[in-house]
Amino acid sequence: MTREGRTYIVSAIVEHKPGVLYSVSNMFRRRGFNIETITVGASEQKDLARLTVTIKGDERMVEQVVKQLQKLIDVVKVSILDPEYTVTRELALVKISTLDTKVRSDVINYTEIFKGHVVDVAHDSLVVEITGDSDKINAFIELMKPFGLKEIARTGITALSRGMKSARME
Amino acid sequence: MVKMTGAKALIESLKRQKVEVIFGIPGGAVLPIYDVLYDSDIKHILMRHEQCAAHASDGYARASGRVGVCMATSGPGATNLVTGIANAYMDSSPIVALTGNVPRAFIGKDAFQETDIVGVTTPITKCNFQIKNAKEISKIVNTAFYVASTGRPGPVLIDLPKDTQTEVDDIEFDNGIILRGYKPNIEPHPLQIEKAVKLLVQAEKPVIIAGGGVITSGAPQELLALAELLVAPIATTLMGKGSVPENHPLSLGMLGMHGTITANKIVPEADVLLAVGTRFSDRSTGKVETFCRDAKIIHIDIDAAEVGKNIRPHVPIVADAKLALKAIYDRLIKSFNKNERSLWMNRIQEQKKQQAEMENKDGMTPPHLLVELRKILPQDAIITTEVGQNQMWSALYLKTYKPRTFISSGGLGTMGFGFPASLGAKVACPDVPVLDIAGDGSFIMTEQDLATSVSWNIPVTVIVLNNSVLGMVAQWQRMFYNRRYSAIDLGKIPDFVKLAEAYGAQGVRVGSPEEFIKAVKMAMKSEVTTVIDVPISSEQNVFPMVPPGAEIDKIMIG
């Protein structure tokens, strides 16, 4: 189901054990909520993982998402992050063909401007690591297209609230 | 700590949960558990199909208010439970399902009779577990019973790989539970109670909708006390039948697609609607966009996800129904000037009178037979139903007086539920008559458990309203598909009298209302299950009916 509306970032603390990602993603599928991005990894607390989901929708849908997530036994805490008080980051690895050697220096220049890193160099390609919000990564990818973009791997958004306001388990 | 096998730890943990009975079928992957059961004082009732084991545990749970337990082996045994688990999930019934699985080393290898039952049941259980070692069994059993029976109740599944059943380890009981992510909110927020009270005080035409949550939380007394104080009539959902005695002047009967004329006319006239323990299912609300659009809605439910899901209330109260109703009552009793509401009550009386005049009950018609049946049943008799016309006729014409005496598959609408559920209910309440109101189509789906009923001496009465068709489908094809009857004729129906006798049960065919009543009286005294075959016309419709998607006061009556 595609939905219009703004993008929401939902941050959840979940039990760090097998099957939890399945039950979370299954709930989204079952209820017809569309996941734009999902990231999961260890949190600051032992045995708990932080799951960050971005979804597009209206307020009512997001309220249901939060409630349905909270209903899952392995989900410990859920919060919606306010974009104004949230740091969001995404990481992308971008492979560019550099058969044409003139391209190589252009790519390196752009990478510096975007504060990225060249993380792999081969005779015929470069891999660039770029971090930032999604718009910045989109912009970099657009720039690379004419050079012979080979492959892209993006992590999806991960996020934390700014300051002391936190989605921590009390 | 005591050294024992996982299977022993399981049975010991169940005993500590005061489990008296398990409905199940053994198989290769649960042999170690059945070996322990051999010496145990927990009764095991051998069913003839795992679906019936799940439904029987569900019926047991609904009749008794306690957790029902069912068990099956791996693979097909486990998947056969699935319909019963889904049914319990939709109707918030607390059951614990135990399944065996292949030994740990074989999991994921597509071994013989391996099914990923944890994966299959994830969306239809409150939570589920696969046992990793014998040591954790007691803690997981404790957790399963706690989750199944608290908050909004529901099914929990525990999958036990065979070698965790035979593994010997030091087992500790009474080791509590760990659930960081599960804290049912049962106390109502005082501020929300205040808001609800404010609306109710100003109401001129208050109406209460009571759902299954009122029964689950044991709140019928609180409900009636509040209704009488407010002089607010009560409509129930199908699941809410039994939350209010249906002969009470404030009872409107069932609401919704096959609701009573009174309930469906009065509810939309409300200015303040108090909905308790209901999820505003499409079958209750009709067209949801316009449902009670002029009313201020107060919604009490223990499941936060139900509040605002289908209907956005003005006052949401996430709490246990009993505590919330009591809190509203306690707050109101201090300040409320009791109002006779003579105008509102007159309007309701007039509607009830109109309904009574429209009801034509005679001959071998289900409405007449069920009204006559009710007259001879004790108030605490337990009715289960199958699904379809038999169910809606029962809901409309069999008045319910006490909680947990009307047991029906509401959310999932599972044909074949009523009979095995009646067996579970009879096991839970051996001293009251239990009757399954069935259709021929539904009864055929689980009729093989007549063998269970006879072998285990669980006498129930099955009333088969036999029209030789899938009646509700036929009704829809008659009404909405221009009488193009597609695949509804059941053709050669078995002779239910002979069928019952073949299982060692008793069979009777009746040809008149008098014979019917005589047969029921005989069946209720019988020590063996009785199947009463009641031939009826295949042309009968269940009325009143609200067409799907229409507003609930757009009632068709024939």
C-alpha cells in the first residue's frame, strides 16, 4: 500500500534475539504499513537492540504503527522522533567505474567536497563511502551518475534524539 | 533445583499453573511428554483432530475463565492447530498451545514432520516461544500463562524440540518471568475518567455498547450498575452476549449486521456512546465512516491499539473494563442527579414494541424453535454455536442471561468451532447442560469428535438446523447474487441419526416444535451425547439484516 504524507522516524528498543525482526516486519506487512527504511543494531543496553524505521503516512497511521509495535511482547519501548530534535544519518557505499582516468580525479574531488572517503581503489573503479542525511546522499549519487555508477549500497536511516531527551528504557 | 527431563519439567510447570486437563493428540515429536503424562494426574483428552483440540481448549477457557491447554505433535499436528489458534486470537481467548518439533540439530533441515510453527503462528499469537534447552522450560511456561491470561487475553504457543524434552538438567521452578516489553495498562487515567463523566452527565440519550471485554474482565455487575445509574440502554456485540441479562429492561440485544431492530435503531440515536471492551468490528458498526457520527464517543479498552483503530473516540480510556466502569460509577454516584429519562425510555419501549410485532415466530422455523428452546433451558445452560445462519439465529433468539454462557466464533467465524468448543465447555462445567446450535454444513466439519465425546463421556446436545445447504452463503446469493446458487447445495447429507449412532451417541430426528422440545428435554437428561436433526427449509433467511457496508439502521426485515 502506498500512502501520501510526511516521513516519520520511529525508534524502538527491542529484545536482541532471533525472531524479533521477523515479528516486527511481519506486523508492518500484515497491517499494510509500508516500511521505507529499517535499520537495526545493538543499543547501549545489554540484550536490547535499537530499531529505526522510517515510514510515510499520516498522523493516524503512525499512531497505529506505534500502538501495534508496543503491542508486540518483544518490543520494549517505542517513540516517534521529532525531525527538529533528531540527528539522522545514513551511510552509502558507491562504486564508480574509472576506466576513463580523467573521471578518477573528478570523483575524488567531489568526494572531498561531500566529506566522503575513498575506501577502495582498483584499476578500473573506486568505492566511496559517504555519510549524511538522505538528501546529501541522493545529491552525491546524482552527481556520480554521469561518471558510470556501478553499484550502490545504502544502510537506511538511523537516528537519535538530540540532547538528553532519549528513547531509552527507563 | 531438581534433576529431571525437559518433559517432566513441562508437566510439573503445567501442574504448578493448576492445569487439570489437556486436549491433544500424540505423535512422534511429543512422545517424551506423553510418557510423563502416563503417570501424571493431569487429564489428557484424546481428540480426533488437532483443530478440535485447539477449539476444545478455547471452549474450556471461555466457559471457565481459565487458560485452556492443547497439545499436538510437530508438522501436520502443529499446523492443524492453526485454525484454532487464529480463532482464539481473534476472540481474545486465553489458550496455551504446546507443540513438539524435530530435535534441535534437525531444525531448519526440512526433517520429517518439521514445520516452522513459530513462524506460522507469529501473527496469530500474543507471543510464541521455541524452547532452546530444558532449563528454560519452567520460566517459559510461567511466562506463557501470564501473557495468555492478562491484559487482552489470547493464545500463546510453546514449541518444544524433541531433544529438549529428553534433556536432563537441574530444573528450578517458581523462577518468575521476564517480560520487559509487556505491561498491560489496567488502571484508568483519572483525567480520562473525569472527561468521560463530564460527557455522561450532560447526556440526554446515552447508550452503552458492551463487547467481549466486559465478560473477560468480569465486569457485568459494574456494567449494569452504571447503566442503571445513568438509565442508559445496553447493546452488545456478538462477543458481548452475556454481559447483560437480555431480559433486563435496559437490554437492547445484539447490535450490527444481524443485530436486533431495537439495537440498530437506538444506537445511532445516541448523543453519548460509551463503548466498553469492544473493537468496533465491521460486523458491529456497519458503515464505519458514519457510525454514530453525531455522538460523543467514550471508548474503554485494555488494548491501546484498538482505541482509535476503527473509530476515533472523543475520550479514549485504555484500561481494564471493570476498573474503568467502577471508576466512572464511583465518580458519578457522588454528583449525579438521577434522571428518569422518560422520553428516552419511551422511545426505547416503542422500538421494542415495534420489534415484537414484527417478529413472526411459529412452525419449524429456527426463530420459533430457539425461543421455545430457551424457555426450557436453565439460565446457566451453556450455548455454543457454529457459524452462519445457525449462529445469527442463536444470537438473535436465544436470550443470554449470564456471562460465559454464549460461546461463539465471533472474529474468525470458524465453521466447525461450536461442537469441539461445547466439549471443552462441558469439561470445564460438567454440571450444566451444554448445547451446540449447529448447521449441517458446520457440524460436518468437526463431527468426527463425536468419538471423543462418547469415549470420554462428555455428554452434550447438538442441535443441527439441517437445511442441506450452506445457508448463509445461500442467503447472500439469494439476496445479492440474483439467486444464482453457486456451490451451496450439500447434496447427500449424511443421516445424522445414523451418524450419531455409528459413533455410539444418540440420534433423534424431529418433525415438529413439540417433538423438538421433547427431544431436547430427553437429551439434557441423557448420559450420552445426543444429536438432534432438525430439518428446516433451505429458503429461510436470517432477518433482520443490514446489507454489508450499509449504515446499521438500514435494516432489511424480509
